[in-house]
Amino acid sequence: MSKQDGLKEQEYTRGETLKIWKGLLKYTKPYQKDLILMAIVLVVVAAIEAIFPYMTKIAIDNFIIPATTEGIGAFTFIYVALVVIISICIGLFIVFAGNVEVGLSYDIRKIGFQRLQELSFSYYDNKAVGWLMARMTSDINRLGETISWGLVDLVWGFAKMIAVMVVMVYLNWRLALITLSVIPVLAIISLYFQKKMLHSYRIVRKINSRITGAFNEGIMGAKTTKILSREEEALHEFKEMTGEMKVNSIRAAIFSALYLPIILTLSSIGTALALWKGGNGVMENAVSYGTLVAFISYTIQFFEPVREIARVLAELQSAQASAERVLSMIDTEPEIKDSRAVEERYGKGYGFKDTGISPIKGNMEFQNVSFYYNAEEPILQNFNLKVKAGETIALVGETGSGKSTIVNLACRFYEPTSGKILIDGVDYKDMPLLWLHSNLGYVLQNPHLFSGTIRENIQYGKLDASEVEIVRAAKLVNAHEFIMKLENGYDSEVGEGGGLLSTGEKQLISFARAIIADPKIFILDEATSSIDTETEQMIQKAIDKALSGRTSFIIAHRLSTIRSADRILVIKDGAVIEEGNHHQLLKQKGYYYKLYTNQFLEEQGKKILSN
């Protein structure tokens, strides 16, 4: 599966939509107190706002029309008290909503990041970096804003509508029914537009993921693009993508733009009906002038929250698209995880306990192991291999022969589709996954260093490592000498991705990082293929020292680095076609012999040309 395939997202039915929001609301539990207090405050605000037009009615009927000031002092005191109370309440709900927005975004982002740490390698095989970044940034921000401030507007809107309806019915129920007769039409129009807007926003969010991914690839591959002179083509591809985003964003905006004016028009019709019938009532002395003024204010007040609710519902469509994307990531279960029996015995996840687990010696056995990424293209079929503790196994073969697959299975980054892998005679599925990984050392062909100092990068392999252990690990891999030549020694910054160091220096640092935890099983994945001959010799000496007494697998590109391996396995189409040490395989004059002699002649030719 390609990473582009990984961008295909699930479509949700109406029933699943409700499930999405229920799943999202569970993250609001830590903020129940804030939400309850916010709801209470908003109800108070809505109730007071509904009282103000009634106060206007009292002022008109009791003071203005009779032209008297008797009792105006008490009226003024009550009015000022209501203003003070509503001001305090507005300040409080801003605080509560802010707490919910910031806290909710933080919690979901933390949970999402934790899930990304737990997910298996296969998840990242078909997910682009930008696809994941869009979920962790813009999607989660959208959710935090919508849930907090959206709830504010919804609670306030419904509370105010109910309060206004109660007062309107109390003042004149006939006039109230006429004014509110437009509500059924509002409901039908709302359902239609919500469906259309949700569909458009889903498309927009999907394209946004692709654009974020394109940004990431454009930045990471900027040098390659320039070298190949593909700037114009890259710009054209990006324009097509952003153009698609523009079209769908405009479509979504058009639905929102049409929706709100329609709501506004219908609310104006409601106000006009109130003015028409109420005006007739005043002329017939059936309705007081104060009541008419209050009624007009109430019709405006009633449809104001209707418009706000309409706006929130429009935003919820966009937020739902974000919710679907974020929850689909958070709810993804790792393909490789501990069984229930292992969790019951040793504990779950990061809380596992290593009590009762025998220390790894390093004996490993593949028993009839088969594996495939795609069922139609098997990589390994009934593969068998026994490795003794402390033995160094080198894997040689063409690209796609299955070398990396064997190593990934040995590390339990993937699991066999059939067969077993035993460590010290125990099926490694019966061991805690994190405990097994804590006993692994892995050095990649293209090492990745984290922004920070050399000391921090080495210590990343063992967070509680002392200064003595850090220096010892660096010396063991022959990195100490070049580190001390740097201006700040171990406190020297490595730059983003290790960009301030050479490839060889980065490799030595990653080697020290891997060795500091004293792993029992060690993996070198073509660790010397991208470095110069001098650094290769340094790493080779480090390998000889570091791998002593450890079970190790070396995926080799330069065959000169594996001459001291205990066994060399020549892999072709997922099967071992030759096996033995360096001298034994040369004597066989088979595939390994041809590969080695060709590489030797090539290297000698380069030396002659360089001289």
C-alpha cells in the first residue's frame, strides 16, 4: 500500500456520526465542573437578557406613558443590579470556556501523540507525515475551539430561546404563536444545509491533509527538487492541489453564506409578523404599547440565538470532519501488541513489570516463519533459522530479497503471518513487547538525531545514564575523540536531524546511543554504506568491540565489514541460498564469491583513480 492510499478516509453514516460525537465528549470528563458551571452561568445570562425587554415594557407602561417617576428608584436599582450580574457572568463563562478549549486541545493532542508512539511500524508504512501532522495540529485546534465556544453558544442560544418563548407566551400567547410560526421552515432548511456543508467540509479536510503532506515533502526534498530542476513541475503539482482546495472551500463557504442569510430573512419575517399583528392590537387597545415594544425586542432576541445556533451548526460540520479524522487515528489499535495473558501477567503498556522474566541470553530461532505485506506477494515462506547467543549473523542479498524483513521480524516490529520466533526457547509473543524492545540495539543506515546536544542524543538510549556511562559508550564506538575536538564537546548542538554533523559522525553518535543501554540483541542495518572508508574502519573496530557477547544481525552493503561475522547468510527471494563464514563462502565460489570479488575490484579501481 502506498502512502497516498493511506490518505483514504472512512465515510460515516448518520448513526456513526452520533457515535463520533459521543466518543469525543468522553474527553470532556476532566472538565465537567467547568462545563457545568459554564452552563449555569449561561442560563443566568440568557434569563437576564430575557428580562431586559420586559423591563422596557415596565418603563414604558409605568413611567413613560403615565408620565410619572413614582417607583423609578427601585426600578433603576434592579436594572443596574441585573447589568452587574450579567457582566460578572460573561467574565466567568469566558474563563470557563477558555479552560475547556486549552485543556481539551492539550489532552487530545497528548493522547494522540501517545497513540502514535504505540502504533506499529505498519501504520507508518502507509501514512504520510503531513497526514499525521494535520490531525495533531489544525484538526485538534478546530475541535478545542468548537467544543468549548460552540457549547457556549449552543447552551446560551437554547436557554435564551426558551426564556424568550416563555415570556412571549406569558405576555400574549396568540401573538407568540404567530411570531414563532416560521420555526418549522427554519428546521427543514437547517437539515438540508447541514448535510451539504458536512459533505463539503469533509472534502476540504481531506485535501488539507494532502497539502500539509506536500508542504512536508517539499521542504524535506527541496535539495532533490533543485538538483533535478523540477521546481516548475513541483509548483504546478502544488497549484493543482491548492486549486482543488480552493474550489471545495468556496463550495463549502457558499453553503454557509446562503444558509445564514436565509435564517436572517426568516427571522425578519417573524419580526414583521409580530409588528403587524401587534400594531393592530395596539390600535384596537387589545395590546399595550409597552407590550408591543417588548414583543418586537423579543422577536429580535429570539432569532438572534437562532442565527448563532445556525452559525455553530455550520461550524460543527467542519469540526465533525476534524473529529472523524482525529478519532480515527486515536482509535486505531496497534497491529503488534501484547496479548491479554501477557498483560495480566506482566502489566499493560508502559506500566509493565519485568519481575518473573528471565534475562535474555540471545538464543533465537525462526520456526517455519512465513510473512507477507501483501497476501499476493509473500516475502518469507517456511523460513527456518537458529542463532546461538552471542553469534553474529550477516545478511547479504539483493534489494527486496527479504533481509530487512527477517530483521524486522526478529525485533518484533512485525509478526509472522504463520510460524513462530523463539527467544531463549520462548515464543516472543509471550514476552512484553516493550521489554523485548528495551533489550534491542538498532543502528540504521540513515541515522536520525534529535535536535539538542550530543550528550542528550546519546542519553536518549538510556534516559537515566550517568556522565560516566555516556562517555564510556562514546569511547566504545570511537566517537569520544571527535566529540572532544568540537568547541563544546558533549554539549555541542547537533542541529535538526543532526544536520551540523557529518554522516559518519551521526552514525557514531547513533551507535553510542544504541550501545549505552547494553542491549542483548543488536541490529546493524547497512550502517556503513553511506560513510567514507576512514570512518568505516572506525565503526568496524567499534562493531568488533560492541558486538562481543551479543546476538547480532548485520545487513551488509559493503561486504568488507562482515568478514568477521560468525555466519553469513545469502538471501534470495526470502530463502537462504548460501551459508557459512567469509572464507567458507569464498571457497564455494557461488553467489557470495561473485558479489565479493566484483565489489573488491570496484573498490580497488576507485582507489587507483583517486590516486
